Amino acid sequence: MTDSPEGMPLLTVEQAASYLQLSTSSIRSYIRSGKLKAFRVAGLRKVLIQREDLLELLEPAHHDES
């Protein structure tokens, strides 16, 4: 199994933090602020993040120029 998000559809907070070279506190802060979507699965105590959502966090924000 690989720790890269390319190989896994769902990541734990720890895996996401490792991939982005951030602390788990930073990942949890992104989740709390709504910048990163995450969810809990019934029966599990882990928060899971979809790979696509993590990769979107890396994309620069697009600003409309008027």
C-alpha cells in the first residue's frame, strides 16, 4: 500500500498531513474552517478525506477579474 493520494481514494488525517508535509493540526484546521471536506464513517473513529478533495486544496484559488 502506498502513502500517496494517487493510490488511495480515501485518506486519514495522518496520511493527508504526511502527503502535504503539514501537521495533523493543520489538516484538522482546514477541515474545521471548511477549506477541506472530510467525513466520519459509522463505527470508525477516524476522519476520512477524499483524495480529490485533498488535491483540490493544492490548486490555486481562481479569482474572477472584472
